[in-house]
Amino acid sequence: MFGRQPTLPVDLILGTNPPTETHRTHSEYVQNLRQRLHESYTLAVESSKKAGERNKLRFDAKVRTAELVEGDRVLVRNVSVRGKHKLADRWERLVHIVVKRIDGGPVYVVKPERGSGPHHTLHRDLLLPCGFLPVEETPEQGPGSSKARKMIQREI
């Protein structure tokens, strides 16, 4: 303070007290600096590893695995919705069925429940289990049972 170099707590930890002798050569100064930087780096790496291990233990204690099995009914996330769409559907209306799991990872192959649509390979984050939804049964329609719409013509 006021023209003097303060002694900080980090200086005490690293042992970087201001030198009392001022008659050092350039090479001695560089060697001493390199040694102190190496010690600082080692302390920082050790501290970072300890913090990482602590964080991993905390995360692993709270994580819940939600694996899907073949035949589960799922909804697929609507990834085309971008930006602010407060009222937009986040999930597609079409229910899909899990066909298989790829290599024990979080990737699944799904197919539509109704019809013969293409198989999709999707990450678990894009799938929402929906076994609680009722199964919709569509009545079989014959060729003559389709309803025809009539056009209403209005005179202007």
C-alpha cells in the first residue's frame, strides 16, 4: 500500500514473499519463477480434480435412469419448434413404439404405432414415455364407408 507491494494470502500459500535480496541474476529469477508457476499449476490441477470428483458424486446420487424396453409407447419431441412458442405442442401427436435399443446406449429405434411409417433412430432425450395414454382403436373402414364432403356454393 502506498508504494509497497502488499502480501496477499495467496502469496503466503505459494511462498512468494518479496525477496529481501535484490542481487539475483536473470537466469536465477527465471528458474525461480518457473518453479513457482509449476507448483501453482500442480495445486490448481489437484484442486480441480477434487472439485470434479465431489460434483460427480453429488450428480450421480440424484440421477435417475429411465430406460425404455422394446414395446414401450413413447411420444417424439417436436424438434421443428424453435424460439418462443408458448402454446406450441412440444411433442408430436403420433404415438411411437420402441423397436430396439442400440448398443446399450441412450439411443433407440422407434416406429409409428399406427400405419407403416419409417423407423427413426432417436436419443432418449427426444422420447417421452406415454404408457398412461389410452390406446386409440380406429374402426376398420371399407372402400364404401368413406364420407364424401359436399361443397356448398353460395351466390354473391
